[in-house]
Amino acid sequence: MIVKRIDSGLLENLVKQILTRAGVSKNESAIIAESLVHAELSGCPSHGISKLSDYLKRLDENLIEKTTTITTVRDTFTTAVLDANNGWGQVASQRAVDLAIEKARNYGSAWISVRNSNHNGRCGYWASKIANAGMVGIAMTNTSPVMVAYGSSESTLGTNPIAISVPSSSGNPISLDMSTSHQARGKITLAHKKGESIPKGWAVDAQGLPTTDPSDALAGSLLPMGGHKGSGLAIMIDILSGVMSGALFGSHIPRFYDDALPQQIGHLFVAMDISTMMPLDEFTDRISQKEKETRNSKPAPGREQVYMPGDLEQKKYMENRKAGVPIPEEILLELKHLAAKNQVAHLYKELIN
Amino acid sequence: MIVKRIDSGLLENLVKQILTRAGVSKNESAIIAESLVHAELSGCPSHGISKLSDYLKRLDENLIEKTTTITTVRDTFTTAVLDANNGWGQVASQRAVDLAIEKARNYGSAWISVRNSNHNGRCGYWASKIANAGMVGIAMTNTSPVMVAYGSSESTLGTNPIAISVPSSSGNPISLDMSTSHQARGKITLAHKKGESIPKGWAVDAQGLPTTDPSDALAGSLLPMGGHKGSGLAIMIDILSGVMSGALFGSHIPRFYDDALPQQIGHLFVAMDISTMMPLDEFTDRISQKEKETRNSKPAPGREQVYMPGDLEQKKYMENRKAGVPIPEEILLELKHLAAKNQVAHLYKELIN
């Protein structure tokens, strides 16, 4: 697989221009482009540029609104329910994050639900935006059903990710961002393409039996991480994101790739202003101590280093910011095609030169 | 192992009387006894009556205060930090839960931290109390270091449990209550007593190498559930419970059994009033649908039933409420001894007749 390093600024501009030419407003395009390129920078290409062609396909098929009209369903001192009305997940999430920070600034804490939304990028991206405001940030979302509950043979759950972020003295939040599946579905697709088998524990076949065959796994379901614990967490995230917001949940969510229906998923964003509990610099001093004691703990045999949540993403971010983000040839071809289709072929050329 | 079914009401009264005779106030004794017997009823004996002799030992050694004096360190609209001043974990947790519910009732949501506390029973017990008020309840605590972070060979983490509970239409909350370790340390102690080996993935030895020998495991560390994901979750729970509250955290926490020092652990309780987002009966209707769709999903081959979080605990609770809680002979002997020592031998006799 040929991979090319691409300047993240040029890439972000190209994505923004493609979206704008496709009919999305400049402001919304900028929000979406930033989220996708940030995922690439952080070494999470599954939530990066590869999503752009899927987004535009769904836009073409009128499965998502060009313009995000956010309506307020409920609004209290510290809680709100926003309806994204089938607009862009990132645009609704940015609004929800801003509102969570504002309410938490005024009252100490806030919970903002979003219903009728779409794919919104990485949860850690949103939780970290809250952490950058000096707060504990939590972000979660439900997703289309590709995973069994513990002991089940039917996909009634998404990989339902959750992120928890807190500020640190370095300026980069400590950020845990994890799906509740044992492994990403993309890893199984990749093994399938390469003709490799997958480890036990990743997936079950359509009958609910453990499998190491990626094609059986793709016809079956992902397994939750940590058995009944990950399964329980995925169920609670479905409840907090989907059931409580008034969005679709569980097996009712149309599949992102296969179903020609709006997804109507739900997100939840929680913020808590740390300075209401202790001075922020006292908190970040204590976090520095926690970081030091974790990173300096003796690695297990064969390991080089113990990491804090988000360390590896941050390392990639710094590296990719300098050297450019690594984009595989097939994604570049998609970009080339999308650029041409949307009359910004010159920006693509600029990108690869 | 001989096990006797004991009436939960009589048991709770005995525990309460033992604590009162040991110098704990009637009110605090009642709170602690209820928490321990509730754990027994729910089929979680690790957080049940077996803890009583440990509690009384720590009380005898002046490692915990007889009377819990709770001071308010910070108090804002929706957040507060309470100092338990080395009093009873359950008493401080009850106060924190009441305060979380009160603030969430007034402002929609609340985060209450507790510092300088002690063992507070099951997190699910506290989260469910919040759920019983029509709210989302979250409870977490840090605990003494017995677990490695992912890739580490040193115990810098406790099993740091978290519980998330929401109300349901049955009146019994849907409640996820999980530690972040792959397996409880008690299971390794049990295997050690029986001379059995333990499965790979539970623990590492003192060098950080995977082990199936329970004595090596007990000299080593527990492994987090789900690899880096459970490890990350345990770190974030340590931060939210310990770092943010001003309690001890990580490897600084004295060990419950081995260290003659106050533990000074931290807890966090979060409440969110669901009726601020949608009418509570609409929420519980939607939860009923989620419950039905989960429990009615086709079990995997070899499985009888798919469960919602908390189903098994609830089943045990109903069974034990009727038939009595199953107490092993060795714990009964401890109780007999404690009853005699605290001049309530007659209550023990009543219990076993």
C-alpha cells in the first residue's frame, strides 16, 4: 500500500472546499473538515478523510441535510436537548459542546443531548474541546448495530464509543477515547482484504459462534471488549445517547453504509467546571503527578513505555503536523475524484505536489 | 463449604447492633448495615458481611473515625466537594447522593466529590439510589493499588469501579456496576485456597509477566479488563475520584488489608434529572423497549438468555429476599465472634435458629 504524506492545512482546505462546492455552507464545511483532518493528525484514519466520500454519497442520496438546522427541544439551567434535524453530526456536536461549556461555566455542570443526528467524528475530539475550557469533558454516541450484547447472537448494539477528557498542565488534555467493541470493524475488513484470519475474541458469525474467519465475522457481529463489562457499557451508552435524547437506538439505527435511511442517532455531551471543585492549576499540578507516576512506572517485560490515555494520539498529532498526514493511495484517488467532481481539481494538484 | 440461608432483616439488625456496640452511632450503623446486607442480597458477597470484621479491625486500630464528620470544602449551584475526614465511606456517600439529588432537582444536574473517605460498599448501590429519584446516577471510587496500567509491571491503579444506573418502568433501575479489572482479586485468593490455577489474562506476577499461578498473581498485580481500554478507564476514574476531589490517588492509597494508615480515598457521584430532557414515563417506556429488545434477542449457542445490566443482581435479590442470604460457615463464625465480643450474642443465636 503506497502512502503519501500530505500537509494537513492544505488537506483541510481541500476537504472544506469540496464540501462547500457540494452545497454545504462555508461555516459548516469548516467544522466538518477540521474534525476529519484532526482525526488523521491524531492517527485515527477510520474517522478521517475516508469518511468524506461516504458523507458525500449520503448527501447525494438526500440521506442527510445540506444545511444543519438545530432546534432546541428542551433547555434548562444545566441540561438541553437539541434536535439536529438530520443535519451534520459535527455541526450539531460543536453547538452542543459550546452550550455545555456555557452552562457549566454558569452553573458548574451541564448535560446536552442531541437527537436525529449523524456521524460526528471522534468522541475524543469533542471531549477534548470541553477539557480545553478547563472542564471535565465527556462525549458519547450510539452508532449503527454491528455488535452483539454479551451472550447474544444478534447485533443489537453499535460500537458505541465514549471519551473522557481532562485538562493537563501541558495544554494537551488527558483524553480516553474508546469504542466498546473489542476491535474495530475496519480491522476485520482489512484482514478480509488481505486474506488473513482474525484472532478469537474479535467477532462471532451469523449464528453467534466465535469465529476467526473475517468473512464469517463480517456476516456476523463484533464482540464487546471485556465481555459482559464492555457489553453493559455499550448498552448504557445507547441509553444515555439514544434512549434519553429521543433518537433511534439499538437495532433500529439504519446502517451507515448499507441502509438508505437517515440514521437519526443520538449523542451526549457532559461538562463539569473543575474550578468549582479546586483551583485549576492545583488540579493540573495533581494531574502532572498522576501522569509522571504512570509514565515512569516500570514497563512490563517487552514493553518500552507506559502511556497515559491519549499519549499515542498526541504523539502522532505532533509527528503528522510536521511531516504531513499519511494518506493511502486509494484515499488519495477518492479525493482526486471528489475534487474533480466538485470543480476544485486545482486544489488537489496543489496538495500532492 | 457449608452455606446457611440467613434472614436478611435479622442479619441487617445484627450488623447494625454490632456496629452500635462498637461505638458507631445508631444512624451511621444503620446506613453501613443496609449497604452490606444489600450487597449480600444482590449476590455480591465480596462487598457484604465479610467486610464487617475488616471494618471493625480498622476501627479498633484507629484507622477510621467512629463518627463521620463531613465538612463542605466547596459548594456551588451544581457541584460540591465534601471531606469525609476519615469517617465511614457509606455515611459520606449517603450524604453525597442526597446532595446530588437535591442539586439535580433544582438545577438539572450535579457532581459531588468526596475526599478522605473509606470503603463505601458497591458503587451500584449508590448509583441506583440516584436512579430511584428519576435520575441518571453515576458513582465511582478509587481503591487501593492492586492493578497494573496497560503495559506496566507496577500496581499504580485500584480496581476502580464505576456504576451507571437509570430508572426503568419496573421500579428496579437498570444498573451497570463493574470494576475495571478483568477479574476480582477475591477470585484469585479463592483459587489459591483451593490450589487451582487461574486463567491467563487475570493477572501478572511481580515482574509483570502473565501468570496462571495464583500465588504469583497475589504477589503481582491484577490486569485491567479489555487491555488498554479498561486501563484507560481505571486511570480516568482515579482522576475523577481521587485527583479531582483532593483525595489520595494511584499508588499513594494505603492498602485496605495490609497498611495501618487511613486510606483517604475519593468518590464521585453524578446525577442528572431525566425529566428535564423528556417526561420520565416517556423515558421509562423507551427503556422498556430497550429492555425487551435486549432480553428477547436470540442467545448465542449454549446460552439461555441475554441480560440487561443488573438483571442477575436483581434476580438474586428477589431470591435471597425470600429464601435468605447464603452465608458461608466461616463468615458465620466471624459474625458469632463479633456478636459475642460486642455483647449481642443473643442476636446471633436468633439469627441462626
